Amino acid sequence: MDLIQKVRNKERLTQEEGEALYDLDLYTLGELADEIRRKKYGKKSYFNINRHINPTNVCADICKFCAYSASRKNPNQYTMSHDEILSIVENSVKNGAKEMHIVSAHNPNDGVEWYMGAFRKIKEQFPDLHVKAMTAAEIDFLTRQYGLSYDEVLDMMIENGVDSMPGGGAEIFDEDVREYLCKGKVTSDQWIEIHKKWHERGKESNATMLFGHVETRAHRIDHMIRLRNLQDQTGGFNAFIPLVYQRDNNFLKVTEFPSGQEILKTYAISRIMLDNIPHIKAYWVTASINLALIAQEFGADDLDGTIEKESIQSAAGAKSSHGMDLDDFVAMIKNSGFEPIERDSLYNELRTY
């Protein structure tokens, strides 16, 4: 059967068919992805008012693509105290933030209590604030560092007020690519196991894919299919976030970068392949705000949020260190022909602009 017809019939695509989607021209792909997006959400584009906090850059793991960690090139090591973290949270809440997105390096000098205590104190002071924290890579690090099980760490997170998990640390699931990119970090099977256990506790999470470095198109499709398989089992993923690799200040010697077309094709294919993950997020921090706005026409229905400050991607060249002004963000979505919908972290609609 014709591939395009298969997509329109909502039939699930195989690895080979997923790879073949890349051979379609950009506009055909955009049209197919946009049809799916419009049936689900019309012209709605979701975002939230959030704050990213990266409490430490001291890292025990060495990933070739990372420009944030202080273990290699970066002599400016820092680790925030709980008071510093709380002061940031307090300011952000005054500015209207409803979610704290807390992701760190894997700091071997601070115990489990440094991580968990921070979440607990935030929740005690701001019980209504949504805490999205701890990537599967951080959870795996804590289990290795302190002799804990995944179950123990996940239960601790819930006890200390973590509401949902971000999707970081997935990178690319292919084992050979992973061995080259981030040897020693959480494996693909472990990443999937951690998210599965989190979903089994009735909690939700996101999933990412870092692309545009040394992976092939086939690796991207394989990555999506593994996520789709887990979502069939648990239904716990809210959003899929294709992250565009940032090229500055790291040890991955990539010379050819994906074109804007390749990035947009990848968003569109994500929307087509991932029939069971509700939202596709064009994370403007890695895609650039202009490309993220265009991605709304290629299957993406979420642009993340205002962010306020961001340290990890901006260390590698992304223009995100100071976040995005709310009025500007709303105006950009409107000017691109979409309807800005402020959401909470679990996609409940809070306000239509």
C-alpha cells in the first residue's frame, strides 16, 4: 500500500516505513503531520510558565556532546545550596511560574539528601508548584553512587514531592551510538526501565531524542519505535521532544549539521510515528524560536515555556540563557497563526490568550 495512504489511514508504520518517510518531500510530510496535529488540537499551541533550574554542573559522567558539565573544559564549577535554590523558586513564583524544571549534572560530592531535600523544601514552601525533576540518567547515577535500587530512588522522589519526570538522558537509544556518545551513563534499556517503573507508580514523564550529531535516520526511527512500544504498555508519556544537537564547546567533532529541512522532517515524522504519545514539543531552546514556530506547521503542538533561565543548552551555543518574555512568546505564537494556550505541566488548559 502507498505509504502516504497508510499514514492517512492511521496505520502504524514499521522501521522501514519510518525511514522511507524521510524520502518524501518536506511539504508532503508537513501536510501529513499537520493533518494529525489539527485533528487532535486544531490551531492550539501549548506552553507553560516555567523556570529551569540547573543546581550543579559538577559531573561524574563524561558525555562527548555536553558543554555544561564542569568535569572537562569548564573550570567554573558550582553547586547551589538549598537556600539558593529556594530563593530562585521564590522569585520565579512571583513572576507567575507554575513549574520548576530541575535537572542537574551527576554530582558525586553531594548525597541523596542534597537532591531530595531540595524537592522537599520547595514543596513545603510552595505546595501547589509542580516539580518536574530528575532525568533517568540522574536516577541511574544515584543508584550507582549510593547502592540504591531504581525503586528506592523513585519512591524517594515521590515522598519528597517530585510530580513528574523530564525526558532527558535518552539521547539516542542505539547501543553503538550511545557507547560513543556517553559511555558509562544510563543505558537505553535502563532509561526505558526507569520510565516504565515511574509510569507504573501512576506518574507521568516526557521523552527526548538528541539528534543531528553522529546518528543516522534509521537510529532516530528505532528510537521512536522503542518509545512507542513502552507507551503501548504504560501510557505514561505526555510529550516527545526531539532535541537538536548544539555544536559549541564540546568534544563531539561533528562537521555536518542537520539543515532546517531535516529538523522539520524529523518533527513531522515524530508526529506520524508516535501515534500514542499525545504531544510533540518543539523545544525552542535547541531548535531556535523561529524554527520552533515553523514546526507548529509540521506536527508540533507544544513550544515548552518561558523558561526564565537555562544553563545546559546555552553552554553549547543555544540562545536560551535568559528565557523568553511571556508577552513576546504569546505574540509570536499568535503571529504565526496559532492560538496560544497556557497549560499546566500535565497539559490541563489554564488560559487561552
